[in-house]
Amino acid sequence: MAGRVSGVLNDDTEALFRRVLRSMPATLEEHAAELGWTRGRAQQRLEELIELRLVRRRADGLLGAEDPRASLGRLLDTEEARLDERRAELLELRQAIESFESDYRRGLQLTGPRVPPWEEVFRSEISDIVDHLVRNSRGPVLLVTRRATVGLQHERMLARGRSGLLDERREQRSIFPLSAVSDPQFAAFAEERSQVGESQRYLADIPVEFGVFGRSGVLLSEGDAEDAGFLLIRPPALIDAFVVLFESLWQRAEPIHEGPATTQDVRLLELLALGFKDEAIARHLGLGLRTVRRRLARLMEEHGVETRFQLGLAVARRGLLDDTGR
């Protein structure tokens, strides 16, 4: 079946073009008669073909065409060049989105908030609100919960560590009640959150439950009841106040060292002690390079040290590798 070029030529124009290609040189009137067209209809189609340089009118008035491989190839090259230009324009527009968004946010700062400074959020709405805050905020996610089994950490978009919304590139810190350590179900939850980059500390007395989502807002719990709602707070000055409160609680809170380290963390420390580079450790453990480095950073933070050498000394003092029977 013959190929079609209907993306460039309409049916009438293509019909005349094929007629010229397969016929002996003839006048426009002769081609129109063979096609059963009026001369005006044929003239309009001919002008399109001449403009596209597919057909030419010879000095003797007869119509002729060159090899379509050359003429249509030239037309194809022109269309591809236009397509490349359009793709470049779209790519430039995509790259400009971030700049436009920055200008938009700057405009919001200059014109003041266009939403209420705070509003009540019912428990049934909290998952959607958390989803929105995570997607539309920049900066750290700071969470404080008063109970191990309920709270912002357990909401849909935060509990799913592999959702892609919270990943190892974004700072995540959480403070849990010290009582959570004795909850067997909480241990698996805390480990899953830790695997996606969350730093965790524990505090015996937590005065209030809240979450800070970058510069977009704060969710403040209205009470300890399981159906209690939250207050969504947006003014920048109040967000700053909650960040200060979180940092104060974070300084008072402590990481938990009493429990045994995970098998994978112990193996990571063994390989590090043997002098393996990060890339080799990643290959041995079947992990990504960034994941290995993130876990080392977490271990250093948990042990309160700043270098890997200090981490080795801290692990030796604790007898961590000996405790696992390795």
C-alpha cells in the first residue's frame, strides 16, 4: 500500500501530485479533466504544490515533477527542523518553570498571604493536607508525636516510606515518646522510616504534637484523642517559632543505643573497619552508594560523633560487633 503524506498534503493536493508523477508532461487543464475537477480546484492545488517545490510549471506550460525522493526528502528535512525548534522551545519552557515558580512565591511574599493564617483540619482531611504540604514545600520535615501508634508520622503520605515524596535527599527528623521503645510494633515502623533517611530521637516528656513542613505550614494537634483534629498554621513568624521549639526538643531528646544494631548496619561497620571504600561496601551489601553514605551519617549522628574514626571508637566502646556474635 502506498505511503501517505496527509500530514503535509490534503487529499486533493496529494491526488494531483500523484497524477503529475505518474503521467506524461501535461497541462493543468488536462490533469483537471482526468481527475474530473474544475480548473479552479486544480489551480488551487497546483499553487500548494509549487509553493512546496514538489511540482513546477515548465516554460511550455506543461507540469513536471522531480524525483520525489529528493523533493519530499527536502520537505521532510524542513519539517524535522521545525520540530527540533519546537522541542527546544518546549525544553526551555520546562526549564523555566522553576524560575517562574520562584517569581510566583516572591509575589506571594510581597502581596501577603492569600489564604487564612490558620484553619482547622478535621481528622478525615489530614492525609490530603499532609500530601499537599509535602508536595508543595521545600526544606526539612520536622515531626513531634506524643504517642507511638498515632500521630502525623502514621498518616498515609508519611508512613509510606517508598512513596517518593520523602526521599533521602530531603531532611527528615522526628521526635518520639520514650515509651515507644517498648512497643514491639513501633520498632518495625521506626526502622522503615529510618531506611528512607529519617533521623529519630526520643524524649520522655513531650509537651505538644506538631509537624513543620518546610516553609509551607505547621500542623498542630488539638488534643490527645484519636479523633482530634489539627490546626494548620501558615504565618512565617509562627512557623519560625515552631522550628525553634522543635530544635529545643531535639537537643533534649536522645537517640536509642540500648537495642541491638541491625544486621546490615553491623555488616556495614565491619566492612568499614576492614578498610573498604564506600563503593565497595555498596556492592557487598547490594545498596546504592547514597544509601550507604546516608546510613554512615545516621550512625555518626546516633553515636554523637563527627568523623568515621570517632565512630569506630564509639562502636568499639559499646562492643557492638561483639554483641552480635561476629
